[in-house]
Amino acid sequence: MDNFYDKSEQERLLYRKARKKVKELRGFYYHLTCYIVIMPLLIFINLRFSPEFLWFFFSLIGWGLGLGFHAMEVFGYNPFLGKGWEDRKLRELMEKERQDRAKYE
């Protein structure tokens, strides 16, 4: 019976993790869609009403950088901390917490 409980608990954890990933992906695709729809409008407004100063580049670059960082987060690319850093850090902190609890038992 214990094995069955562990399996269902694993399934619940996998489901929660997959659901979280789907929410992150949906948020990124919403962000990307807004960028694709709004940037041409900003470019049009800039070129139509004030072509002497091309201010749309500020939005294009700034929002584009934000979108790029959002993509890096959602798709798990992190050149700064390396692959698996978050998992290693979680394990490290959990082990430290276990050791701290063991001190007071």
C-alpha cells in the first residue's frame, strides 16, 4: 500500500510541475504576441507623426531584451548560473534545513 501512495504522490508532483510549466509557456506566448502586435503599431505611429526622431528603437530594444530574458527563463537557458543550478541549490538548502532540524530534535 505504501508503494501505491508514493506513486500517486509522484504523479501529483509531476502534474503540478507540468501545470506550472504550461502556465509559464502561456505567459511567454502572450508576451510574445503582444510584442508582435504592438511593435508594428509603435513603428507606424513613430514614422507617421514624428519621422525626424526614431524613438521606436527604444521600445523595440528595451521590450525585446525583456522578451529575451523571459524566454531564457521559460525555456531554462541560464548562461550565468549554469545548467541545473537551481536543482543543486534546492537540494543544498533542503539538506541544510534537515541538519538544522536534527540539531533541535
